[in-house]
Amino acid sequence: MENNDRDLKIDVEIRQQKKKKVRKRYTLRFFKIINVVAFVMTIFIIAVCMIILKRPEISETENRTLTKWPSFSFSKYFSGKYTSGIEEFYNDTVPGREYFKDWVADIRANFGIASSEVKIHGSMVKQDSKPKETKAETKASDFASLKTSNTAVTTVKTTQTAVTTTNDPLDDPNIEGEISNNILVYKNRGIMLFGGSYSNGELYAQYVNAFKEDLGDDVNVYSMVCPTPVSYYLPKKYSDMTGSEEDNINNINDYLNGVEPIDAYGALMEHKDEDIFQRTDHHWSQLGAFYAAQEFAEAAGVPFAKLQSYEKVTKSGYVGTLYGYTGDNDLKNNPEDFVYYKPSNDYTTTYYSTDLSEEWEGNLLINLDNVDPVSWYLVFMGTDQAVTHVSTDVNNGRKLAIIKDSYGNALVPCLTGSFEDIYVIDMRYFDVNAVSYLKECGVTDLLFAMNTFSATGSNFECIEQIRTQ
């Protein structure tokens, strides 16, 4: 009897264990199903949000217009450009992209890892070999023989070597830099590494020479290729990661014919210990532009107002475009002052649409009260996508035209005391023939003003486009 009871008890326990295992198995299956449903619903909700939420058109932190939906054509469709353009549009215009960039930057800040590899991409090009001979006279018919490689991608790797002691306070061997894309962040300063291209620089020079040939001897033509912080603040231990801006500028100057080079590189070198560049933005400061403009005014033989005659305006809390490009918290958490200078002489400013069909009056220096700090460099004329005419009280008969990239914007207020009229054209946004326009304006002087990335990258191609369109 006792054996039967014991067997019955064992049988009951076995059945209970089986039931527990079955319940556990079904419970696990249930939660797996719940997880799958939750994951699918999350993906679905994200997908719906990506479709219905408003997509941004500009990036405030990167100070650029985001990718637009591509225009359709059968040739683009069959070549794959149309579908790749759609992919780029969706990737570049994610709703809430600025929030996500900040979120990712906060996460990355906790990693504490500095990369030893940098990729140079975009408008930068691979540094080619320096030509052995100088050809100062190359005509427009020779342009087609010069090849560009504007989409080259270069990967540069550093090796860990012993660093010797240096007296340069900007080259502390105990501080490592963090590299994101082609930007080195070192001591809370962003430095864009320079690729350079001697062949592109030669082509830039020939495009500028063509303007001189078209405008004739009555118009003085100048070339100011502006250096960037990499020439002044890159620590020696990272020097193998960049091309030489000085060598690229000198190469360009060797190919100029009838065009006078302006030595912005040397002018800024004399003031490298001053705040001539922004720490958190890819632009120079207006102080740097002032010294470059002073060098130009001396070469042009025109008067130049002293810095003390300007009204200095300082705004604190500036974090520029380099944070948007890198997402680096060292830049985000160490804002700087943004300083600009108001000319004291009288002048009026008129703006035109890029096809000259519309005209409106405005301020040369816009009000920044309602402008996000990342966009404070827009204080100079407010936009690149307009043609500007500044009429001053100088009355010396000298009329200046500036063909430029965004670096040239900061030069304009520095020259209101030097020329009677100033016409400003961004080479990327001009829809009429530039030579005809300059002749109609009666310019006596033409200054090409852009940074080295534009002059040896891809923007310089716009110079020939606006000359011939």
C-alpha cells in the first residue's frame, strides 16, 4: 500500500513538472511574440514618422542646405542617379536630425577614444605631386587638357611615435586630438585637414587669368587665396595628415598671368597669436579678414581705415559649423566669442537676386538678435545667394568687384572706406554672364577671394562657369 502511495505521489510530481515546463515554454513563446510585435511596431512607427513628419531643409549646425529630392529623367533613372539621389535625400533629411546629432555627440563623449585614422573626402582632393616647371602662360584653349579629381577619397593613417618636447603651446605632447572625418579637434579647436591639388590650383589660375584677358588692361585683377587654421594651429605631430596650403598658394601664384597675388598667408602669419580664426567654425574671424583686406588695400593703392575706427561688437556663446560637422562635445561645451566690426563711414547696401531680376535695400551687417548662434557668420550680408552692391562715401572713382566664396563675406565691411562702390558675387550663385555684368558696373578692380579648399577643390570651377554662361 505504501509503495502504491509513493508511486502515485511520484507520478503526480512528474505530471506537475511537465505542466510547469509546458507553462514555461508557452510563457517564453508569448514573450517572444510580444518582443517581435513590439519590435515590428517600433519599426513601423519609426517608418511612418520618417514619412509623415516634416523633413528639414537646412542644417543650422552645419550651416548648409540639405539634399533636395532629385529631379526625374529617364537617363538619371537608368543610370541609377535618380534612385541614389532619393536615398541621399532620405539619409540627409531625417526628421529631428539636429536632436539626434546632439544625442550621438553626448554618447560619443563618454567613449574617450581618439581615432588614428582620418578620411579626407567631399570637396577636398588628394594631394598630387608639385610640378617641376612653371608655365605662366596657358590660354583658355588649354583648359580641357587639365584634369581634376574632385571626388578623390584619401585615407591617412598615423603611427604612434615618441613625441619630443616642444615650446609651442599649441603642440602639447600630453594632449591627444580626436579626428572626425577630415577635422581634427585639438584643445577645443576644430582644424579642417587640407588635401590640396596642384593641378586644380593651376586650373584655378587659368580661369582667373581668363577674366583678366576678357576685362583688359583697364581693370586691375587680384587673386587672394585665403589659408585656413591648418596652416597656423595644426600640432607638429599631426603634420603628416595635411597638404601644405602655402605650397599650393605659391603654385597658384606661379601660374597667374597679369593678375596680382595678394599674400593673405603672410599677412595672417604676422598675427597668428591673435584671434584671426574661429575655434568652432570653419570660417576665419573678421579680425583675420581685416588683416587680409589691409594687405589687399596696400597692393591696390587705396586708403584703408584703422581698426580703431570701427565699432567692435562681441557676442558670447558661439559654437559654429565645426560642431555640426564633427558632433564633438569639446566644441559644443566650449563656446567662444563671435566678434565683428561695424564701419564708421557712410554707405548704402542694395541686394539683387542672382539673376538680377529683383532688387531690395538692406543692411550690410544684419541684426543677429533672432539668429541662432551657429549662423552668426551670416552677419555679413545675411546670405551667399544674392548679389550685393555697396555704395560708399569714398568718392575716389575706384569700383571694386569681389568674386568669392563665404570667406570673402567678412572682407566687405573692411573695404567700405577704400572703394567708392563694391559689388559682391558669390561664384556658386550667379546666373548671368559675369564679364558683361562687371563691364556694365564699370569696375576698376576685381578681387577673387576664396579659401584654399575652394581654390584647389571643386568650387573654383564655378569661376569659369560664370565667365562663359
